[in-house]
Amino acid sequence: MRWQEQRITDDGDAAASPALLPLAGLVRSLRTPEFGGITFHEVAAKSVLNRVPPTSSMPFSWTINPFRGCSHACVYCFARKTHSYLDLDTGLDFDAQLVVKINAAEVLRRELARPSWKHEHVALGTNTDPYQRAEGRYRLMPGIITALAESGTPFSILTKGTLLARDIPLLSEASQSVSIGMGISLALVDPALAEAIEPGTPSPRARLALISRLREAGLPCNVMAMPILPWLTDGDESLDRLFGALVAAGATGVSAGPLHLRPGSREWFMQWLARHYPLLVPKYEQLYSGGSYATKEYRDWLTGRIRIFRSKHGLSAGAGFFRNLSPTPGGATTPMTPAPPSGLPVGPAQASLF
């Protein structure tokens, strides 16, 4: 990355004062009335396939992130730290200074055409959401989905964005040739709390409806119910309501776990907590006194409660999503077939999410 002068334009017209960002390949920066308060920094990327370090515990080797930063503005987002690499803050800048890889599909096609490409699983939505609102403007995902499918590369998508519904026909078509994992991120169904802590996301009700639409299209849909928030969404009533809503929507499995407070997100979340739930601040400070993770005692307790309510509602654990998308000679894949809820159609063999 290097410092490079740029100019911010309104709707691509009259230039405003120059601004500096450490962005290689910067094409332009702009604001548009449809996205009040957000600045888009459009870059021409040299590569979009990101190799996951071999030392990582992640069960996949490759990721794609069409955007950096995310207008979902989830207070707890672990990816906030990545904005500090651009000399931007991990709070408001992460929410409103968005980097867009405008040539993502074109570059991806070239990368997938290399003889060295082994058709390993590619995960989308592992850092920032590929179906955040900006995707409605830039339409990067159709090209990415098509490139992956045509190359015989299995992939998965994790999102909170209901804009995904636009691409259901394309995903259904792609699933005929490659294994696809679909996942919706939804950890709370209280609309007021969701609006406070995930202010830029579609409502819980809208995401539940998206789960149903994916299942009606014959696609699997697992749910990442993370983070579960101590003293806010970890009670029996909250877990029972959440898992009940997920199974009613048709989710094929769920992975759930507690809040992680990593550097970059920790500071932003604790400021939010102090404003909305000041009495919980000392409890959180004690619970996370050892670092990014809650105490082992809490994690073990929550795991037990999750297991009880997942069993009560007949939801499977979503373990093994990425590991079950294994390439076979010629680029085809050998997927795992999830068991759909009764009354919902089953499509081609697919993998579950987590």
C-alpha cells in the first residue's frame, strides 16, 4: 500500500478538496445521495483471491472480500481492526469509508484460469459482508458467482444482507455444477436490540424471510448465531425464541457462540455498552479480563445452554461446512447433503454451513 492523492466527488461530478488514503490502485473516491454519510473509494485490485495463512485455524484456504469496511455498522464486528491498516479508525470510518474492488469479477476470472488453481473452496463473507448495501450499487457478486461456478470452484457465502435474494436464481443455477454453502448471520430476534447494535443491517424478520426463500429455492441455509451477548441474549427465553424462529424459517443447521472482543472492536463495543447498558460495563470487563474471549467457565456454560435449545428445536450443529466441499478431478466437487426440514423442497446435494 502507498500514499496516493485522490479527490472526492459528489455523484462523480464537481470535485471537492483532496484527501489522502493509503490505497494502491485508487481510481476515485465519491459520495452519492443514495448513501448518505458514506464515501466509496473505488480501487482497481490486482488480486481478489486471498490465501489464508497455513497457521490459521480456519477450515478453508481461500477468501474473497469485494469490500473493505461495512455499512452494516455492527458494533461488535471483529473485522474493524483491518481498517487501521489503512490509517482509518475502527469506529465510524469502518462503517462509512468503504473500499470497493470494482474489477473483482474480471480479476477473479484470470486467477481461476491459472493452471496452478486447484479448485479449493472459496469463502465469502468471512471479513466484511459481500451483500452490504453497496452491492446494490456495484453489483459485484453476480460476476463473482458466475466466475466461481464456471471454473468448477466450490464456494460459500455468509451474509446479513437480504440483497442476496436478488441472486437466488443465479445461485440455484450455479449449484447444478458446484457445491454451494449458504449461511445467514442472525444471532438475535429482538428488533429493538438489533437496531441498536446492528444499525445498518436488515431486520431480524427480513433475514428470517430470506432463510425461507433460500430453502424454497432448494438451497441449504445454515445460520451463524453469533455473537450471543452476555446478559443480553444468552438467557433461556432469548435462546429459545431465537432457535424457535430459525427452525420455523427452515434453517438447516445453526452454529452459535459467545461474543469475542478483539482489539479494534473491543473499544467500539465497550463505548456502545457504556451508553446503552452502563450497569453491564463492570461485568463485561471482568468476563473479558483475560483478553478477547470470555472466561472458559462462561463459554462452557453457554455451550451447554446452546446444546439444550438446539436439541429442543431439532436443529443440527453446523460443523463441517467447509470441510465437506472437497474438489474431485476435473473441478467437480463432492458435497454433503443436509436433511431439509419437513415440507421444504430439497435441491441438488449441498453442504451445510458451519
